[in-house]
Amino acid sequence: MEDKAKKKNNKGIELVSKVHNMKTLKRTYTIKQSAKRAAALHQAKIKEVREVISENKQDSSRIKMRKTPAGVFL
């Protein structure tokens, strides 16, 4: 009788461990995906700012003040 109870308890412990591991993996995946989205968003903003800078360099005859999407005046 003790063996059955011990096996049942061990199976329960294993199941809890597996569920915990799955939750941890899911959380890690979610964090990684949101970091990728944030990096892509920032990369797009950097690209826009670089384009504005290059436009301003090309128009060297006069200085233009243009507000970039990032909220920076150039």
C-alpha cells in the first residue's frame, strides 16, 4: 500500500514540476517575443531619424528645423 501511495505522490510531484517548467518556458518565450518587438520598433525609429539627418545634410543651403517621429528637433 505504501508503494502505491509513494508512486502516486512521485507522479504528482513530476506533474507539478513539468507544469512549472512549461509555465517558465512560456514566460521566457513571451518576454523574448516582446523584446524582439521592442527592438524592431526602435530600429524603425532610428531609421527615420537617420533619414531626416541625411535630408538635412543634403539641404546645406539653409538649416531646417524638423521634428522627427521620436520627438527630437533636428
